[in-house]
Amino acid sequence: MNGAGSLLPVVIVVAALVIRTAIGELRRPGSTRRQWAGATGGPAVAAGGVAAVAVAATGWPQAGATALAWAVLVGALVAFLVGQPTNRR
């Protein structure tokens, strides 16, 4: 399926993340800034960029421009995960 129909899952995931973030911010003001602060660090941005390029490059032949929406979503989520502090000891 190519076109706007395949954008619907991306929109649903982004909407769910926005709602989750908004509820967390209402419960604990400032939590969103603390939670996403690590995603702007160098290693997190690099990992997110590599993931986004990989998704865009592999998805473009099949999904066309829709692959770019998936690439942005994947890049942001990878940057978020890489930027999270670890509790390993």
C-alpha cells in the first residue's frame, strides 16, 4: 500500500506519544524536558540520524515519500532510547 493510507500508523503512534507526554507533563510539570533532554546529546542524535537514514534508504523503493515519515519517527525514538541514562553497575 503506497500513499496516504500508510501514513495512518505513523500518525497514530505520534498521537499516542503526544498524549502520553502531555499526561505525564500534567502530573509532573517539567518531566517532559527532563525525559527528552538526553535525546539531544551527540551520541543520541548520531544514532537517530543513522537509523533514520537506514529506514529512509531501505523504505524508499517500496513506500516512496511515506518512508520519510517512518524515518523521522524511528530516528526520534532511537535518539530518545539512546539518550536515556543507564542504571548499570
